[in-house]
Amino acid sequence: TNEKDLIAASIPTLYVLLLAIVLFSVSILMIFTVSGTGATNVSMKIEITCIIAYLLYVYATAIRFETSLPVIWLAEVVYWVTAFTMCFFYLKNGNWREKVV
């Protein structure tokens, strides 16, 4: 588009999405690592938890509080931070070392 106002208004959302992409690239490797330990059921539970957190965040920011678009797009950051955190704690404290694949 050639509309300067639209371009300027989209820049904050672009920054949020750039952050989400960086977090995605690290977090998806953690999810694959958990799956690679043979704990696919744990990986699925982590994904389900992330989806619930994502949906709750989107509901709160978009429907309940009607925040701006960049704040709503932070849902991607919430998803990938939740995934990374849960995978990290599973790999640090879980019983994956004793699993036989």
C-alpha cells in the first residue's frame, strides 16, 4: 500500500511479530527436543497448555479489554514463552532420562 498512515500504524505490530518469530525459532526446538525424548504425551500436554494460554490471552486482550492490535499479537509471544518455559522445566526436572525408547 502507499498509504503512509497505514504503514506507520503497522510498525508496532511488525516489531511484535519479529519478536514472536525469534521466540518461535528457539521454542519449537525445545518442543521437538521433548518429543525426541520419547515423551510425546508430555509434548502434547505442553501444546494444549500453550493453546489454552493463547486463547485466554486473546480473549482478554481482544474481547474483554479491547486493546490495540500489537498487544493482541503479543499472544504469539505468550504461546512461545509458555512452550519454552514448560519444555525447559521438563528437560531440567522431568524423568526423561529414564525413558526407554
